[in-house]
Amino acid sequence: MSGVPPLRVVIAEDAALMREGLIRLLEDRGHQVSAAVADGNALLGAVAEHHPDVAVVDIRMPPTHTDEGLRAALELRRRHPQTGVLVLSQYIETRYSAQLLGAGRHARGLATLTPREREVLALMAEGRSNAGIAAALVVSDGAVEKHVASIFGKLGLPPSEGDNRRVLAVLRFLSR
């Protein structure tokens, strides 16, 4: 693992295959998965019990599979502001993500990033592609690529066959 210290992680994902895959991916990268749960209430309990650095949360979880995970993430942010939150989904509710990513998110080690680079990194944390970031910021794809490359450089994340620099940058952003 390059550049990121091991993190304590709690996972909230109702799909067992995805949950197990996340556990393996994170543990293979040297992180400690303290708990892996299948719903929002269990997430809040696991975070209270284990005090992780980061919670990885699926947006759509039981019972209705709409936005329970996202609502649990917002409650987690309120109860445990020191815990980073990484929201995973193929869908994104931007009205909630602004609340989740707002609320005093300043991370040590990120002080060298420009305001625009911080915007790009926040959009990366929302799961946006470079094209999605470019559309949101009304800039060219090339401009986004330059910002992303600069973020990687400033965070000390060199190209690597074994690591996903985008995920590592977001984890660094979320872990403060």
C-alpha cells in the first residue's frame, strides 16, 4: 500500500457478495475491517462500538432499498463527526451528498490542495467520473485530468499496478 496509513473501517452493504468483496479489497490493502453489516441501524451500532476511521456505506439498503444507507450516513455524520464516510452506489442523491460532504470537512495532509482541487476531490468522493466532474464544474475534461494528476502528486500517490489512486485519494480525503 502506498502513502496511506492503515485505516479502521466499518462496511454497511446489504448485498453479501459485494460486502465480502469490499472486505477482501480493503484487507488486501492493509486496512482493518472492524465490522461489516447489512443495514443502517447496524451501521450506527457498529460505528459506536468500533470507532472506525471510515465507514463505507451503500446508499440503498433494507427495508425499502431507497435511501436508508444515505440517511444512516447523515446520522452517522451527526453522531460521529470524526468518522469519515465513503458512500458507494450506482445512484447518487446529490441533495444529501452536499450535506454529507459539507459540515466542516478539513483533512490534514490536504492543506496543499487548491480550492478547485478540493472541489474535484469532493466530486470524486461522490463517485463522479472525470466527465461528470467536468460537467459539474463546467470545465473541460483536460482541466479535470490536470487537477486529478495534481491531487495525486500533492497527496503522494504515484502510479501503481496494485493500488487505485482515486480510491486512495478519496480515503485520504475522508479520513482527515
